[in-house]
Amino acid sequence: MVHQPPPLPLGSDGEVDLRAPLTSDTILQVRTGRMAPLAPLSIKSGINKTLRSGPVQITKLGLEGDEQDPTFHGGVDKAVHGYCAAHYKSWQKEFSQAADRFVPGGFGENLVLGFMNERNVCIGDIFEISDSTAVLQISLPRQPCFKLNHRFHLPNFAPNTYRLSRTGYYFRVLTPGPVEAGNKLTLVSRPHPDWTIERIQRYLHKETDNYDMNLELSQIEEFGAECKDNFTRRVLRARAKANKKPKEKWVPYKVVERKEQTKRITSFVLEAVDKFTEREEKELSPGAHAKIKMGKCLVRAYSIVDGDKERFQLAVALEEKSRGGSKYLHREVKVGDVLQVGAITAAVPTVSAASHHVFVAGGVGVTAFLAMVEFYKSIHYSVVLHYAVRSADDVPFRDRIEELKKEGQLVLYDKAAGQRMDIRQIIQSRGWNSQLYFCGPKRLMDQAEREVKELGVYQKEVHYEAFEADMSGDPFEAVVANKGGVVVKVGEDETLLEVLQKQFDQPDSSCCVGNCKTCLVELKAGQVDHRGTALTDDEKVTSMLSCVSRGVGRITIEI
């Protein structure tokens, strides 16, 4: 039964005034649900909740009879999800093509409320439930994920929820008790009146680099760990950046393990010589890579297979046409040696709005994606890895690969057995709202880029992670406009990045093969032979990747 609320505060336009002060509100509906497949995906979700009649007991972990994916929902900090019923009318107007899906319960909420919303509730607010012993406290804003896109069948819908501050909010349960439709939530304590959910979302999603606000938010004890830890990490990163000395770029790491994964591929575990302090951030996102200095001047970037900034693992294939890096590691480096490690940065983007993640790798290219596939698998995202190898003997990290295959998240293509990867078919069958990722030898990457263009895939739905690039070409000159018009000359076997770093010690660099934008420079005039995959067609008009792209004749840039 749906209970009609008492008269709600209305604005001058006759709509519910979402900014009206809140002292109490009525629970219109109570909903619970079991984990079930989120069609047409194979993953399960508890977002489909059914209406409950009569009293339902609230425990410290939520409503009895309710199930949640524990990766993102549920637990002490996310025991109960509340949502404002008045939001649905706005969604219906803004997304009329899905109006029939924007009805109470659509966001998977446990409590449907009349006008209690992100603008009039604050973090730490404590509410008593009428005719019950239950006491609830606002603990977190909801962080929407791709499941909302699927729920309403609207691509990239989820970001609208925090952009418009209509995400809903979580309660923790201070005192258990029964709840049913028609009960009132009454505000009894407000320890942080300046921090509405709406204002928190401003700094959580928009002004993310505001140090003072991040610091203040990190010190709110009532915050659930998800947000509190997020703001704390930002504070630590800001402090580390402020204390960083520009010349101290290279850090010594000892090779503590070396293992032959296959006849071509060897893995290395590197550990920082100086242990990290508690104030230093060790966490590393899956898909990161590290710059390694070998010998006096040889520098290469390699994907990190797993680990953190204090201890991580690389895997390198001995390439026939090696430019020195793979030969050095395979033939010279042994356990106990110390290598200099430069920037450790994220390269493969995390696209949380995608409903399905399709990774395509060839050979040692799997090292760029293995940790990401395992990460998505661990948080119950829909993911598959298409992996092409020369033979069954050329599979590194075999136990991890076999585990993915056993779980149905790997398709292996053995060239020696006559199995060929059909990239075009993989792209065509990827499914709605999918994200594509490619990493492998140049032949695979060139084909992937060609097929993506022919099939009209939107650029933002694809990520290319090259591990080799053609950097040579005809000599050219670059006028550096913001350095007094100095002209630098780039030889046929040099890159613009190398020349600029020698003369000006900038720009910064990371992947060195055109995957990221760390080395980006502004293009003011001239023609460029664009290489690499990090820039969109629009970005190529005003920018270039100095690590791989080459000017034609003379160009003008700013760094």
C-alpha cells in the first residue's frame, strides 16, 4: 500500500520545495529485494526491490529480507537507502523516453520519502522513526554506478544523478527496530548543519582539488568510510605533491623476484629500497604503469601487473626488434639489482558507467589488463577478456588466466591451434553500453583502430593501450612560443619529448608510446603527423603528443 503524505511544502511554481527546512517526513513505501540477474547481463544486482506491507525489522545491516551486492552496497555504513519521491517527476520530464521507468523504487531504494532529499539533509543527521525503537543516521551520499544506466536503459545516465544531486543517501542504523509505510522520520540531531548531501557532492565530484574542503570533510567522524577515505586520500596526495622536489624524480627499487613466465616473457617484482611512510600513499589503481631507468640513460615504461607503489610486478617480453629495454631486463637484470623508477601513473581509465567491459589483448599485452579484469570481476562488473597468444606455451600468469577462463570471463585464441581472433566480430557483438580496451602488438592495434572507425564506434567508448610505437620520421623544427620563441630541432631518430626535456626539463611524461596525455603540448601553428591514441580528433586540432607525434617542416608549440 502506498501512503499519501501530508501536505508537502510547495514553491512558487507549485512544485515540491526541495529546499524547505526539514524537521520530519513520512515514509511512503518500504522496499526490499533479493539478488537477481540484471538482464541481459550475467551479473547479479539487488536493485529490483518489491513493496513491503506491514512492519519490517531494521537491523544494523539493513532491512530483513533485503539483499545487496556487498561490493558497493550494504554493510554498516550503507544499511538503508533513502530516496525522495519528488525527484521522479523531474526525471520523467527530463528523460521522457524512459518516463514509465521513473517510478518510486526505481533507484533501488529501501525507503521512499516525501520531500526529504539531498538539499535538506546533512551528514550525521539523526532521525527517530515514529512508533518504533529504530534510530537512523545519515552516513553517505549514494555513489551511482552503471546499473542505473541499465535500470532505465539510458546510456551514461548515472552521472546525471550526482550532477543534479538526486542520488539519494544512505543511513546507518544506530538502534534497530521495525519500520513500515506511514511511519515518520523525525530529525533529533544535526551535528554538521553546513554539510548537506548536495554540498558534499559538489566537492566529491566537481571541485575535487579544493584542499581546505577535502581536509574538513576528511575529519567528519560521522562519514562512512567510502567518502571519508576518499577525502583523506586527496589530502595525502595534495600534501605529497606540495612536498615533491622536482629534481627527485627517480627512486631506487630492488629486484626481489625474477620468474620466467614463458620462454619469451619474464616477470620482475620490484620493491622500494626505502619503505613508504604512513603519510605516503601506496595505493595503485589497476592499469597503471611505471617508468624504469636501465643503465645510464635507457628509459622505458612498462605496465604494472599487480601490487602497489611500494612493491609491484612487471612482465616483459623479449622483443626481436627491441630498442634496448627488453634486452636489458632479460639479459642484464638479476635478483638483488637496483633499478631507478620514475613516474608511476594510471594509464587505463576506469569507466564505471559502462555496463560491460570488453578487453582485447595479444601476447604480453595482457599485462596491461590482467589486474583490471580481475578488479572488475572482484566488484561484480560484467567483464570479458579476449586473449590471443602464439601458442598454449606462451601464456604468462597461467594460474590467473585459467581462473578467468573457469569463471567464463576469458576467451583464449591459440594461433598454433588454428584459432584466430576476429576483432570485428568482437566489436559488433559487444552489447549495449559497452567499453572496449585494446592492447597488443602494432598489427593488432592497427586493425582494432581501423575496425572501430569503420563500425562507427564512439571514440570515448574505446581505449587503446599500445606497448610499441613508431616514433621515427623526417627531421622537423618546433618554435617554442612560450620560451621566447626558441627553435628546437628534432632528428629523425629523436622525439620532440626527448628534445624538450633535454633543453627545458619539461613536459612531464609517462607512457612514452602515446597512450596517455602526460606529455601533451599545445599546437599553435603547423602540420602534425599525429600518432598514438590518447587524443580525440577534436583535441588533435590544438594539441599533440610530444612522445610519438611528429611535426611536418616547422611547427609552433607551447609547453
